[in-house]
Amino acid sequence: MHPILAHPGRLGLYLGAWLPSSGLLATLLAVSNGLPWAQAITLAVPLSLVYAFVCLGSWYPCRSMPAEASRYVEVIATHTLAAAISSGVWILAGLGWSILLDRLPYFDDTLTQYQGLVILFFVVGVLLYGLAVVMHYLLIAFEASRETESRNLELQVQAREADLRALQAQREQELAEQELELARSIQRRLLPPPEIEGDGYRVAARNVPARFVAGDFYDVFQLSDSRIGLVVADVAGKGIGASLITASVKAMTPLIAAEHDLIETAQRLNAKLFEELDRREFVALSIAIFDSSTGEVELVNCGLPDPYLLCDGQAPCPIEVPGPRLPLGVRPDIVYKSHRLRLEPGDRLLLLTDGLPEARTTAGEPLGYEALISLLANCGNSEPSEWLDQLFEKVRLATSDHNEDDLTALVLERSVAESLAAKAGGA
């Protein structure tokens, strides 16, 4: 629809102004030039043709102009259409007047007399129409070019912003990785050496974090000349938060164990952690006290898998510690119990977290305790450190490469040579 047809009221208003004004103009033309009124009105023919072409052509640029510009074009086009209709009305009126007065030949003579002017105005109207069409397509091309440039600029800005965001994200990731690597290095330095040998015992331990920093830890600390403490723990969660809790528990345990017996140590740790941790945080922990002079071991298990007694020529034996098996920090009033056993020369005690039996196989199922016992039985009787490496390698081969939990284990062996020396001294 032509835009001016969307406002019929405006067209009627303009037509009401142009109809009498164009009639008055034709009358003045007739009086001033001594022409009959009908002849003067005939001169409106070229004007009406020009108006018609301009009015038709005005629709093209109007479609592609901005809103403000197109509004003015619509007003001009409405005026033009009103003028063309007025001219047509007066031409018909002049023609009718000539018919009524039987002067139609005179009307034709006027057209013949001014046919050059009519042709000239007709050509001008066609040119104006062509100009309007050209303007239309130029405006379309201009708008398309401007939209393309605007879109290209917008894409460049978006690409630049994306590059900046990617660069910032990369820098943040690099910084986070550096911080995590630093945290991992600090955490590793806080752990005891992976191989420890003392009077009457040898200890080997491994800690493989699922992420940069582990929620598991192990510890070995001296309580007296012949007594050592051994700890394996699993803090709920992963990452930095769990590692901070790990550092806190690792620092508290030797201090409390130095002044209290094993059961009291576990209960004091539990009360302290219940006060400090959130309700969704807890620590599963196994703690053992080994006396190298007697070979006696006392165990308390707070929520970890059963330790295993490994004796040469016998199947691995899980050690069930009596009493509640709840992790530390879950309830404040837990009363833990201990279990005592004696290691003969060459016997070994394995403490571990649930990362080993719950490691996922390639089928997505946990490895399980039966499979773990089978792996323990097939590790032979090599040196503790080598034996533990074999165990971890067998677990790795039996499971997928992407562990979701930390893997931590500690093996204590009562030394054969030290035991023989002690017997010889007693003799």
C-alpha cells in the first residue's frame, strides 16, 4: 500500500485545499491572458501528468528512507496526489463545459496548440519518475552498505571482546593452575617421605590425588623411642577446601596423640572437627600406634575401609575394628573403640582409603573389595615400597584412567632383621 493511502483523512484535507485553489488559479490564468476559462483549465493536463508520475515515484524512496525522512516524503506525496486529483477534476470540468457549450472542437484545438508543452511536461514527469526509482535503489544500496558496515563493525567489536575474554580467561586459568601447582607442591612437602625405615619397622606410602590437590593424606610421626603413629585419612570433598582441612587434621593429630591414648585421641579429634567443620564436611580416618619393641599395633577406624593384615603364605585378612565406624566430625558424642594385634617379623599392616576399592573399572563399576583382596594376594612379597607400587599398578590396570577419588595407602612392615637382633640381645 502506498504510504499516503494509510492516511485518508490527510488526503481529504489536502484535496479540500487544492481543489478550490487550483480552480481559482485556472480562472486567474484565463482572465489575465484573455483565454476562455475552458482553454485555461486545459493547461492543467501537463501539470496533472507530472503530478501523477511524481506521486507514483515517491513511493519508492519512501520505502527505504529512515522514519523521519519518509514522513516528510509522505506529506509531499500526499500534496502531490491532491494536486493531481484537483487538476483531473478541473480537466473533466473543462471538458464537460466545452461539451455543454458545444465547443469540443475548440478544446481539441487547445490540446493541439499546446501539444509541445504537454509532451515536454510528460517527458519531465517520466524523468522525475525515473529519478525517483534511481533514488530508491541508491537508498537501498546505501542502507545495505551502511548496515553491512555496521554489522562488520559490530562483528569486529564482538570478536575483539571475545579475544579479550579468552585472553583474560587464559590468564586466569594460568594463574589458577600456578596457584594449584603451588598448593600441590606445598601439600606434597607436608607429607612424610614415601619410604621410612626405623628401628624394627619399615613404612611405605603412596598418595595419588584425583585433582591438583588431594583430600587424602597419610602421616607417620614418632611418639617415643619405640612407638610411632600412623594415619591414613580421607577428607570429604576434593580440591583446595579439602586440602585445607587435610592440613588442619594432619597438624592436630600428632599433638593430641602425644598426650592421650588412641581412643581418647580419636574422640578429641572428633569433638574438635565437629565444632569447626560444616555439617556436610567430615573426615574418615584410620590411626594406628605401633610399638616396634613388641610388635604390638593398636587400631582405631573412623569410617575408612578395614585395614589388611598381610602375612607371608597366608591370604590377606581384613581387620574389623569394633565400635562405631562413623567418620570424624559427624556427631559430637561418638565413643570409638580400638583393636589390638601383634605383628610377627615380616608381617605387614595395610591402611588405605576407599579410593582403591571404589576405583571405577572400564565398565563403570567399582573395583570392589574381593577384587582388591585378589590383587593384594598377587603382589608377592617384595620390599614394602616396591610392593606398594605393584599394588597401585595392578589397580590402575584393572580400572579406568580417570579416577574420581584420591588413591592413598600406607603399608607398615615389622622388620625381620631388627626382630632377630632383639631376640639375640635377649638371649
